[in-house]
Amino acid sequence: MSGDVREASAKACANIALAKYWGKSDVKRNVPAVPSISMTLDLLVTETRVRFDPELSADLVRLDGRRASAGEAERVVTMLNRVRREARLRSKATVASHNRFPTAAGLASSASGFAALAAAASAAAGLRLSNRKLSALARASSASAARSIFGGFVELPAGQRGDDDLAARQIAPANHWNLRFVVALTEPGKKKVGSTEGMERSRQTSPYYASWLDQAPKWSRKIKRAIKDRELDVLGAAMEQSTLAFHCCAITSDPPIFYWAPATLAALATVRGLRQRGVSAWATMDAGPHVKALCHAADAPRVRQALDKTSGVTRTWVTKPGPGIEVQR
Ligand code: ADP
């Protein structure tokens, strides 16, 4: 049966949202309730290998060299099942994936993880999917993964209940704008409340959720235009508002969700201080305590130095606009 073994691998980069994603209009199909825009990052890479083997009696999932937990494996198997249905394939698979950065810590490992898995699994199963289809497939597992299929600057529109085909699209390629995200790592460890749970709690209990849904498209439009016009100050101001508004929903949920650590506030103050000294640097945080500062490439060493000196910041990386998915059959 060795002739029926089919394998492929894929490499995907994580992305950081500039217009933030928070809230679903269809939890089962994983459809976002607001439009989001991101920059794909060259340095935060996931590599995944998928091997369908008719001799296997169960799917085997390894993550970062260890056996995946039941919860992690379940999300992977759900994706494998979608691919098997589409390819009319019955074989079980081994999946080996490596995140070249911390997993589940608010650095978007689910984005690069599910983008790489969607691409590797569909290629291994013999499907020749367009990037659009691949993005819709990845989105069903993780909305931010839909954006990681593409390089550079990417948008994912909001969708309605029942929307199966919602996919991301590229706004501009990686070489459109020489920006940097300086990623400042604060507290180590996994986030305390997963994004899906946090979003649902916000939807059900935050008094500010309705105004978030109302305002988010406005910031998204502003950010899209600022990317096209290469206006960092316009982009940065809208990104910070979008960030603070979604964290406001999390903080005012019941029970409240604080993704921030003391070092998060210290790093925000550092970024504001840089601006007062004339450096165009702008901060964002995802569902975790780390701060990512957006700036021009020429300012990145200064922004990094300032964040390195900030109390509670343990490590920094400088990342630039990265490529879309790469597949090897
Ligand atoms: P993050 O901020 O890192 O995206 P999330 O809690 O949103 O954190 O997602 C992390 C989850 O995504 C993990 O617990 C795991 O289930 C899944 N995940 C992360 N990396 C991979 C990967 N390389 N392959 C498959 N699943 C992954």
C-alpha cells in the first residue's frame, strides 16, 4: 500500500491584525462579525508536514516535537476531515507541525498553524485549491489563518451566518511598504482565555460589544485607505483605536478578561513616549499581553531599543511584511 501514501508540507507566516478581529456572526462556521486587516510577518513561521497513510488506524498529531493535547488534536482532525471529505479520501494522517515561536501566547500561532495545515493537508490529499479556496478552508478553523494564506497586507471581510465561502484577499504585496512590527514579549506562557471563548463572552456580556460591531468597519476602511496611501500616522491611530476598543469589550465582559500584564502598559507608555519624541510608532495587542509596535523600517532599531529597556519586556523581535503560503509536494 506504500504507493497510496501521499504527503506534502507547507510553510506559513503568522500575521498581526491592524484592524482587529473580535466577534463571530456564526460560531459553528467560524464567520467573523467584523472586517479585519493584517500584515503577514516574515519571522513568525509555522512548518507543517501531512502524510496520509492507508496503513494508519488513527490520525497522529505532533506539535513542536510533542504529542498534541486532545484539544489541539481535535482542531487538527476537524480540518483533516474537511479535506478528506473534499478529496474523497479515507486514509488517516500523521501531522507534524513546528511553530518557530511561542504557541498560544497571543502571537497568532493559530493563524500560521491552520494556514500551513490547510495548505499541506489539501496538497497531500491531491486537491489543487486556489488561494481563495485555501483561505476559506483555513478560515473555517481560525479566521486569522484565512489571512495568513496571503503575503503582505491582507483583508478578511465580515460575513453573515451560513457563509461557507468567506475568504481573505490581498490588499497589497509585501514590498508595497517597508514597515516593521517590533514584537515585544512580556509575560511567558499561554493566554488565560482562548480567543473563541473571549469573543463569545464579549458578545454575550459586554455592554460595549454592540458599539464595537458598529465602529469596527469604520477603522477597517480607514486602515485600508492608509495602507494604499502609505500613511503610517493615519494607519497607526486607527489601529490603536481598534485595539483599545476590542480590549475594552474583553475587559467589560462578565467575568472580565484582562489580557494585559503590567509590562503591556509599560510598553504602551514607551510607544507613546517615542511619538512625543517624533518617532512614528504605534502599538497593538492581540488577545494576550504582548505589544507589537508598528513603525517605518528606518525607525525599527530605535523602537526596539526603547522596548528592550522597558520594564517587564523579556524579548523583542523585528519583523517585516512576509510572504504568503509556500507548499512543497
Ligand atoms: P495564538 O495567539 O497563538 O493564536 P490561540 O489560543 O488563538 O493562540 O491559538 C492557539 C491554538 O492554535 C493552539 O492551542 C492549538 O490548538 C492551535 N495551534 C497553534 N499552532 C498550531 C499548529 N502549528 N498546528 C496546528 N494547530 C496549532
